[in-house]
Amino acid sequence: QVQLVESGGGSVQPGGSLRLSCVASENIFMAWYRQAPGNQRELVASIGTGGSTNYADSVKGRFTISRDNFKNTVYLQMNSLKPEDTAVYYCNAVRVQFGFRQDYWGQGTQVTVSS
């Protein structure tokens, strides 16, 4: 079982910045997802244990995912925030063992972008 503890989030005006953090109980592949009301949960960004990253097209150039492997912590720096970034953001960890994928989720943190 992988434990995930999120922090950060809140309310910000358009153009503002926020940083989310997620502490995991082990060094593992991690990602951030988000879900807006009425929408499906979508991948925002992911980062492997070696630092390789992947971003949704909608956040490229604005969001940066990074990790500190000594602290088992992943960060999502969100700049130039837009109202459409408003959602609950979830930290995700993925473990693959014996060909089976297991997903673990944080509790979610609200990000609201509004003037």
C-alpha cells in the first residue's frame, strides 16, 4: 500500500501561481490528475523515478512537475493559471508488479482560479 499526502491548492486569480506537493511512502512513478465538475478525471502531468516527464497539452509551458527522491515528494508548480484549470487535483502513484498495475490516490485538493 502506497500512502500519499497532498498539500497546497487554494484560490487564486487568473494569471496567478500555486504549487501542489505530494509526499509518498516510497519512491515510485507519480502523476497529477484533475477533475472538474461534470468532467472525467484527466492526466495533468507525470514523472518517472528517473525524472522523465509528460504533460497534457493544455498545461504545457505553464505547469512544471518535479520530484525530490530523497523526500519521496512530487511537486506541481502551476503558473499562468486560467479559470479552466479549476478542479480537484489528485496525486497518483503507480506500481507495476508481475504485469499488474496498481494505482494509488491522494485525497484531492481543490484549486480554484477566479477573479
